[in-house]
Amino acid sequence: MAIEQAEFGRTGHQSTRLIFGGASLAWVSQQVADQTLDVLLAYGVNHLDLASSYGDAEVRIRPWLQRHPGRFFLATKSDERTKDAAREELHRSLDRMGVDHVDLWQLHALADPIEWDVALSPGGAIEAAVEAREEGLISWIGVTGHGAQIAATHRRSLDRFDFDSVLLPYNYITMQNSYYAANFEALYRTCRERNVAIQTIKSIAKSPWLGRPHTTTTWYEPFQDQGDIDLAVCWALSRPGVFLDTVGDVNLLPKVLDAASRFTGRPGDAALAELVSRSAAEPLFV
């Protein structure tokens, strides 16, 4: 039932290939959060990915970290772009989680060209990250983002700074976009050459809601049938060296974990094409 592990880039940490996506805890009670921890422990998940902007998520995992010291590789993110604001946000995250350091601190949603230049220039958030690493407040530095341009943007980010990890969307539907796929493949090669950890999100995204009633807490419409989730998750995990952040809905989390625990290889192209056709799946980003 345990999920396989792999070395998380140059960190040397053996992380489960499914990383817990903390956005799912943004608006839940502590009781629900603790029940979620039980599910994660049952599957052996040992890597948590949070963000300061994920509602109360950082607060919700504080008891987890107190009860299981050293059990998790701990990551969080900053949305700030200037040095001083980012440093302040890091200290707030540490206080909320009740820790004196995190393993990975990431510049979050770094996609807008102007914000990108501010964050990665003198006086930007990257300076706060480097100083925090020197002070022992963080160990590793990453960058994350969404959108059709993000694979290309991450390649530019790696040219500007030697990030230890990247995070971006990756699913079968998105990779049918030739522009995105070409840039993802180029980014993938660079990361593998430089031993940069590759985290992926939106593995079970089916389409935008497009005016339909929201039935989950995700901002996109996800696959919800176990068989469909199996196909989507196993397709993502079939790429060597890729880590998959779990879905932003605690009710769908067990299905994603179950799919990963039964991963044996890449689904066939016919099954994936049938899934897209049957579900009327559409890309999130154009």
C-alpha cells in the first residue's frame, strides 16, 4: 500500500513520489486535517508542500509536525516579490507551522514577466531566499508556476538562478499542446542534467468548470471516478524522476493515493484517448 520513493533532486531526500498538496487544507477544520494526516501516514507519504497563501493550511499542519518530528520533508512558498516582504512572509510561515526552518522554500506562481524580473533581481525575493539559506532558515530554494507559458518561464528562471526544484502542471491533456509539450520536454532535460527536482500539479484536472456548479474544492473540474484517476495518475508517474503533488480536495485525496499505490506502468495510448473523448476533457491553459 506504500507509495514508491525517489531521490528529490539534489536534496538527497527520499521523497514519496506523491507529495501532499497542502492547498486541500486551506479551509478545513483541524479535525478534518488530522483525519487527512491518518490517510497520508497509511500510504507512507513523507513530503508536505504548503504555501503561505493556502488559507489555514500552515496552521493545520502544526500539530502534525509536533507529533511526528522529522517525519516529513517540509516545503512552503512565498508570493512576495521583494526581499523584505518575502523575508517577513517566511518568518510568518515558520511561526504558523511552529518550526525554526523548512527544507524547501519556493517562489510561488512566478510567471508574470514584471514580477519575475523583480523577484530575481537585486532587492528581490531571491535575495531573501539566499540569505535565509545562509542563516539555516531554509535548506533548498524552488520556483513554481501555472499557465501555458510556465515551462518556458521556468527555463529562463533556471538560467537566472540555480533553483533546486521546479513545480508546474503536467497531465496528458496539457501535453497535447505542442508548444507546452516542447517547453516541458526541454525543461525536463535541463532539470535531469542539473539534478533539479521536478514537481507536477493538476494530474487529475479534466477541464475548467465553465459555469458548471463546483462539486469539489479545486478551482478546476477534476476526474472523480477511480478508474479515470488511475489512468491520469499512472500516466504522470510513468515519467521517470517526476513527483506528483496531490489534489487540492481532501475527499479526492484517498483516490489519488490509492491510484499511486497501485502504479505499475504507463497506461496505453488508446485508454488515454478514450478517457479524453468520453469525459469531454479540455485543457486548463490555452
